Amino acid sequence: MAQNTSSYEQLLQQILELEPEEQSRLVEAITAKLDRKTARHSILELRGLGKEVWAGIDARGYVRQEREGWERR
């Protein structure tokens, strides 16, 4: 390998030289590690987000205006 080859490229080449079963084990191990580090969120955490934008706006009136806009097109 050339001396200017990046660590990533060197590592990738080593991985490609592994047997398919070893590659699969490596992918599983990396995925498991990333899953533990990745934060899980619930859609319910978004509840109320942006409510200040809609404060004082009548929902039915807003929907009516939007639908009227559809009919004009």
C-alpha cells in the first residue's frame, strides 16, 4: 500500500480481504455498538413543538382557507 493511503482505505482493504462470514460478524459488532450509542426517541417527544406558531389561529378557519386555495388551482 502507498504511504499516503488513508487509515480508512487501509482498514477497508483489510476488511475486504476477510472471509464473508468474518465480514458479517464485523458488521454485526459495529451495528450493535452504534445502536447502543444512538439515542432512541419517541414521536411523542414532539408533542407541543411549535405551538407558539399556531397560538391564536383558528384551526377550522385555517383548514377552510387552505381548501379554498386548492379549489382555485
